[in-house]
Amino acid sequence: MTTTFRLLYWVLVSWLGTGSLVLAEVVDRGPIPDQYIITMKSSEPASGRAAEMEKLHGLKIAHVYDHVLNGFAAHVPPERLQALLKDSRVASVVQDRYVHADAQTVPTGIERIFGDISSAESGNGSGSVSNINIAVIDTGIDLKHPDLNVVGGKNCSTGRNYADGNGHGTHVAGTIGAKDNGVGVVGVVPGARLWSIRVLDNSGNGAWSSIICGINFVKQNARIIKVANMSLGGDGTDTGCDDGGLHQAICNAVNAGVTFVVAAGNDGGDAANHVPAAFDEVITVSALADFDGLDGGSAAATCRTDEDDTFADFSNYGADVDVIAPGVCIYSTWKGSSYATMSGTSMATPHVTGAAALYIANNPGKSPAEVKAALQGAGNLDWFYDTDPDAFPETLLDVDSF
């Protein structure tokens, strides 16, 4: 059977820096080849000479300054640089340089689940919790991202290796385990040992066969991998542990001691019609709209129009859902060593995956069923749970005791 799976995120909202307000130190990253800041002598107003200089020296002007400097920024062909330097109207030529906002953000989702006061103390700069192994069954992970600790993986999809060709898996990975290193963001389990299990292609599509391949790898390594994140899903129902397919594969891995955390889905419907969300053996996660990391519902919406502290309007619901976690406007890592803000049950799920890993690290030997019960029992109802479309309001993830 080749049922298509899809990623469980809503929309990529923005690129660098838009997840939270952050005071950042601007750090020099070196010179930009062939790009210069050119100032003119006081008798030569740049605003009136820029076009002329561009034509004469073959420049490509990027900015014209007429207040803080009398000049402009431009790309200068290497063979024209000397002529520019000798132009009598030019006062100075300074090579442009790269800069980067170099500071760490504690995402609102981490704050809302009390990740900053868990045993990992996410965001206090204490370093990593590197003894925890977590599988991310997704589009892969950016293997070179400086904020992530990727220790291995498996390619069950397209591509030459298990690197992320989409970005989704890298975003999920950051919420789970971005390092507490003073840059970028921080995860629930800072510096966790992440396993990149690529089961979806660059477009975020895949099949049961690829997913089972990834689960097979996780079970093969169940001695060290104790938690797996699956922010993906497709149409289907609970078929039982002897279905000869996806459900059976998950059951066998769970019986080997692996806790699976999965997304409820973004259809705004019953999770009972979505797999693996419908399976009883996993921890199924719905999404909370939270914009400030605090309870009370007083924050203004940011990247989406949901109301603060309410059940996300896209999230699946129902008796199969076990825990709710922040899943709207979540800031995390992205492919290309960058960062992005996204929404979806895909974004809620890794918060719970990180929590499961923290609990297991402090309570070794607990079964997946015991892990689920512990997460549910530690949760709270400090959200507007009457906005849940069903009669089964789930507790909000809370890791302050983990």
C-alpha cells in the first residue's frame, strides 16, 4: 500500500529573527567580495553623482547615503577597482563586511512548557544534555547546522544521504534539542543526540514503505534510541498491531522500548481519521496557540490570527489526542544553518518529544506507556481548554518537574 504521507505544519511564516524580539550583538563575519562603501568628497554630493559613477566605473549600486555618509554602497568589478580608487571625486573606499545577529532566543514554546526550569534549564547557558538519543523521522536534518548535534541517521527516501532537503525536519529537531550555546535558539533537551531519519523527499512527501524503513532503523537501534518524533501523517484509522503495515511496525518498536510522539494533524478534524495519530501506542499531540510563553490569554497574535491560549484552529482533536503543546508561531532551526518561524501540530510534537526524553533520562527503564502517563499527569489545564472542539480536553505539557 502506498498511502501518501505529508508534513504536519501549517505555513512557513518568516525567516531569520521574527520568532521573538531579541537583543542581539552584531558580529563581524568577514569581508564581502567585491562590495564596497564609497564616500565622496564634500563637493561631490553622492545623491547627484551615484548614477554617473555607476555608469563610468561599471558599478552596481546597492544603497545611496545622503545623511550619515556622503556616499553609496556598490558592487565593484575587480578590474575596475583601481580606477575607482584613483577617481579624484572619491574620498574613501571601504570594503563591505558580513554581519550576523549573534544571540540566543528562548522560544515562546520552551517558556510556556517551563523548559527553562526543567532539569535541562533551557536557556541558562549551561551547555548540553548530550547523553539522550532521539530519532527525528522526517525530511532529514541539516547535518551542518551549528545549533544541532546530529550523530547519525538513515536515508529511507530520495537523496544521497540523510540531510534535510526540505527544512521541516531541521525545524522539528531544533525544538527538541537546539544547543544552549548562546546563539540561535534553544531546545527542550539542549544538545540532544539527534538521529536524522529521512523518510520524506524534498517536497515533504513519502509513503508507508519509507516510514516503515525509518521505524525499522529505530527499532534496530532501540538499545540507544529511546524516543522518536513523527511530525507527519496520512489518512487512515487504527488498524491494530497485526495489520502487516505501519501500525504493526510501530507496535514492534514500542515493544522494544521506544516512545513514539506523533502529530495529531492539521485538518481541523478528528485525529481518529489520521495515522499514526490514531494509534493507541503512541503519544498524540495537538497544538496550542500561544504568543508570549505565558498563560492568561492576553498576548496579541503574531504570525497567525489565532487567539492566545486557545486550541489552534487547524489542529485535529478527539479522544486519540493525549497532550497539547505550543504549535503556533514557533521559532526554531531551519536548513542552511538558519532559523524560521512555523505553525502546525508538527511544531507542537517536538516539544513533547523533548519532554519524553527528559523524563526517560531521569527515569531510565520506564516503558512507553509509563512515559505517556507521566507526561499526561504532569500537565496542567492553564489554557482555555473549553476551546477544544471535543469533550476530551488534554493537559498542556509541563516539564518543570522533569
